[in-house]
Amino acid sequence: MKDNNRALDSGDLRKVGETACALANSGGGKFTVRGKKRVSEDVSKAVEKVFPNPAYEVRPEGKIFQVEIFAIKNEAGTFQGRVFVRAGNSNVALEGKALQDFLVTRRTLSFDDSFSRAGIDDLELQKLVRFLKKKNPGMNFEEDNVADYLWELGIEKRDDSFAIKNAAVLFFAKQPRRFIPHSEVRLTRFNGTRAEEVRDAICLDSTLPENLDAAQQFVYKNAKAAFPKNAVCEALANALVHRDYASPHVVHANVFDDRLEITSPGGTPSGEFQALGSISVPRNHFLYRLMRDSGIITNPGTGIASIRNEARNTKAREPSFEEKNGFFKMTFFNRRWVNERELSERQRIALTAVKKRGRITSIEHAKATRVSIPISVSDLNDLCKKKLLKKIGSTRGAFYAPYPKQ
């Protein structure tokens, strides 16, 4: 908590109010005032003009009074319509980009609804046209009305230039990463069940719809039908539209042999984790609307519920959801993956032999485990059903080899 020892005149309500507002927006602090009469009343009048009103205390200390201002949390305090913060021992009125960044940090203004540094030349107009025609297939696009179209998409005309919202940058910019570096998506396919050996990886830095499409293709290429496709598409869309864009971190999707983990910055909006799937609270309202109007989100407000239903309908294990350390993680489980600890001892012996030699026959397995040929064949065929082995040939020369990797 900051302490300013320079005594203010309690009758200077503007100065006292600005200082109270600045300290409330800067974690709280103390300052001193002096006056001949009604000092506490003067301070009260000044602090009451700060909105929302911060908690405060006034304590006499000899001929002066100490005023302690407590922090306003999760909101931006204003005095006479302006936002003040402390810079050293001075009060600074925030304006322009500094004000916007402060409001985003305080969640008073959402990131997607705030304005970027991008200009009209940074947008790919064909993306705008495609979006508009998809939203309204029967529309007659008129170049004379471009300004009106842009306004609908969060791109406003200001004097002789355009002010472009972050949501529009994420959807229509030629290079969104120039203005929002953390909008990229990183995907990795690991061998095995640990994040150690990388088989495939990609970093996506295009528009949100393009990143979503490429992410879906990456997961499908590296996992085939291991996970419920529609549920994964919904989960990736949720991660991109509901992530916290005020965070410098990026969305990750990691594919393992046994699972898919999709991690996005920011917990559930408004901390509604306990009501996950029953309450829909979009963090980025404007971005959510663009996703809906583009047809990417088809059933608004049903994301988590549809993910769970898709898993049940495809007889897959229900995904898990976790909120931890400022991140939200969804985990899908590979319906084809079998934990080797769940196999019989004979089957584990067969898999070990195949890993060493690359193949095994039913006769070799029968000798190694001291069982009959029919039991040996049953063991190996069960491993084929579990997609752990593949039978090559159908005569006496048949053998079993590792199941092809996805």
C-alpha cells in the first residue's frame, strides 16, 4: 500500500478526489490532508465522487489527517468521468491506448471489443466479403456501403481513418499475429503418453477461422478416429473463442497415444466452473457473435453439453475438464488405446516379443507361454481387436506385427 506524505488542502475537493481515485485504482494507499474545519466532511464529499466508492478511513495525526484509501478490485474507479492512477507521487488521467489496456485488465472492457493498432490496409477485404455473404447469402454487396458493412463488423470510421476492434483483427486481418502475438495456436503430437518425444508439431498464426480449421485437420491427421470428431471440433472452437485474450499465453493442443489435451489461457468466465455445461457466459461477446454469424458456432450456449453428449453417443469415455493456475484444460481419451496393465500376462509377453523382433506367430507365442495353439491364437486375436497387433496373412505362414501407428 502506497503512502504519500505531501499534505493536500482538504477543501480542494478535485485534488482530493483525483488522489483517492488514483490510489483506489493502484492497489490502495495513504495520503495526508490539512484544513481548518470539517476536514473529515470534505474528504467524504471528495471520495463519494469516486465511482464505485472505495472504502476509506480518516485518522487525525496532530495538525494533519491521514486518509487511507482501499483498492477497488475488478473494476475501474472514475472521478468526474475520468480514470486516474498513481505514477510515483502524481495522479495520471488515463487516455487512449493506456486507458483501453487498463480497462481490459480490469475486465471493464473486453479484449475483443477494444480497438487495435491495425489499419484498414491490414485487413483482407475478401475475408470480409465472404463473411458477409455467408451471413446473408442473398445480399447484394455494394462497394458504396463498405463503411456500413465495416461498422457492423466492429470497424469504425473515425475522421479520415478506421478504428478496428481486436475481434475484427482476429477474423479478417492479413496477419493477425502482428497485432495480437498470443493469438497463435500450438499443436504437438507426442509419441507415447508423455510430453517427451515429438512426432509432429505446428504453430498456427492465421485468422481464428483458419486456425480452427487447421487445428482440426492436425488433430484428425494425428489421431484419426481415436476421439469423437464433432466433440473435438467444438472443444477447439471453445478454446479459441472463450480464451482470455488479455493473457500473453497461447492455446495448446497436445495429442498423445492415450489422450488429447486442449489447454487455453483463462479459467471459466465469471468463475462458473461448478456450473460448467449448465450456464453459458461468453468472455468475448463480440468474437462469439462473429463465430455464430459465420456458422462456426451452430448451437450457441450448448458447447460443453454437446461435447459430453457426443462422447456418450460414440461410446467414448467422457472428457475431463480442469481449471488450474489460470488455465482451462479439456482432456479427451483415446477410445482405441488400451492400457497394457489391463492385459493378461501372456498378452504382455506377446507384445514384448513383437517390440523386440517386429513379429510373432501363434506357435512362437504358444511355446513362450506354454499354452495350446487355440489359446495362443485367442490371445493374439484379442490384441488385434484392441488395435495393438495386426495379423498378416491367413494361412499357416500368418504372423502378427505391430498395429500401424496413426
